[in-house]
Amino acid sequence: MGQPRGKVNTVRLQDLSYGHKQTATLVAAIKLDLFTKVSQGAVTIPEIAKALSLSPLNTERLVVACSALDLLEKEGETYRNAPDVERFLVKGKVTYVGPWLLFVSKDFERWKDLTGHLKSSEPPKLLGIYEGLTEEMAREYHEATYSVGLGAGMLFAREVDLSHRSLLLDLGGGSGCYCIAAAQKYPQLKAMVLDFEAVCRITREFIAQWGLGDRISTHPGDFTSDPFPPGADVMLMASNLPQYNEEVLLRVFKKAFEAMAPGGEFHVVGETLDTDKRGPLGPALWGISEALLGSTGRAHSETETRGYLETAGFVEVQVHPFIPGSLSRITGRKPPLRI
């Protein structure tokens, strides 16, 4: 017989229901620059109160809550940032992702009516709210994605050897982070971002900041329906997997296979579920968020994504860990021409 199960209580369920309080605490700490001030040397409650221009009482409330969330670590009467907070939530660091966290926290009003969205009889659209994408929407979204995407792009450029490649095509490349990182690391490489016209106007601004306008270009279009420019020997589709259903992904991957140069490689950097679809949490939540966005998308498993690539014709399809709990990198190759 197995071990008897311990007495259950409501604590886990209550903690889940408090999720909005955790989000609000994190957002307040970012907006008040708590973690930046701690990094700069304000490490006691009186010092933090002075740095944030808050009362000692409210400072204690905020610091205690952030400590309970493991955002701050306490030693005696002093505090320090948790390692991930120090790296990613201190203003002025190239790794600062505050804009992205503030952006994704703003949609709470929509999430409050998740039940209504799940019960909606309105047929979903292929691209959901992105079918009405404006330049204002594109700017707000990709100024946020840029803050978190550049680090992922740099990781991709470190992990994937592109020294023998000549042209990278990034499908739905947004701010161009992956292309920017790859072009910086591999001087022989040229790159192209395929995205909506409204997005491409923003993309060109980010590219210009890095002085890479002569090596990275934009190609306005909808990669779910428009033809791909031919000749790329490496293609990438990053952080947009749950936005589409399997039918759309199969169509996109087949178009990619046909447009790719023989011997080329395709990389899906996606929010994939484990094979049994029990997690991770992040990809699962991205999947259900598509109900709010009105699209036909859902979360896909690593096994399903491998199958899509193989059906499209890619060979040597493999799953590589990328950012555990968030993103996997799934690769396939187009066979070279036989002479």
C-alpha cells in the first residue's frame, strides 16, 4: 500500500486566487524602482523609504511582500535583490526586462472575464486581435518585447552556429532582436524580418539603433498567407507558436520548406508543452490567453511541433532546451540537393 496522503487544506487554492495581488506587488516594485534602489545601496527599510519617497510603514509593507515572493532576500536587517531580480529588474542594465513585465501585467481587465471569453459563441479569427493591428499597437507591443527578446536573441546566437550561413529569415520577427543578435555575432550573415507593415516600421527603428541597416532588412507581409522571399539558408520562428492552430503551422512550415535553400535549417523557438501536456505553466497560460485574443491558436507540445516539421518535409528534427519552463528550440533541416 502507498503512503497515506496528508491532510489537505485550502492554502494552495487560496494562494492561486491571490495571483492578482502578487502581480500588483511586482508591478508596484518595478514602477517605484525598488530593485534599482536596492542594487544602488539602499538596503535597510529606512534607506529604502527615503530612496522611494515612501512612508516607513508602506515601505515595510512592500519590502515584506517582496521578500515573501522571493524577490528580495533578507539578512539581518538588510535586504538584497534575488539573483534573477538583480539581473533583470535593475534599470540601466542591458538585461532589464521591466517594460515587458509591465506590458503583460496590463491586460488584467481582459483576464477578469476569461469565463465569458471561453463561453463565447463568436467564431475565432485566424490572427485574433492582430488582424486589426495598428502602428500604435505594434509600437507598444514591440517596445516591450524588445526588452526581453534581445536576451533571448543573444542566447540563440550563442547556441546556434551560423558561421556557415548567409541569410536568416525571421518569420514574425517583431523588433528584430534575433536578427540583431545574429548579425552582431556573425559578420558574414545578412538577415530579413518578415512581419506586418505596421510592425516593420518599428523594426527598422530598432535595426537603425544598432547601425545594422545595411545587413538587416524588412519584408512586410503576413507569413501565414503571403509567399516567403526565397533563398534563406536559415529560418526562424520565435515566441509566437501558441498564436496559431496546427493547420496554420503546417501551412507555414511547408512554405518555409519550399522557400528555403537546400541544406538549410529551420528553428522554432516556441512556448511548447511537455509531451503529456501537463505543463510547463507558462506555455499553458499562453495557450489559454488566445481565448482572450480571439484567435484559433492553442498551446502545442514538443512532440506535436516535431510532427509538424516532419510533415512539412524537414529531417533530423530535434528538440533542444532553450529557456527551461518557457521556451524550447526545435530544429529541422532541408535535405541538400543530390547530384
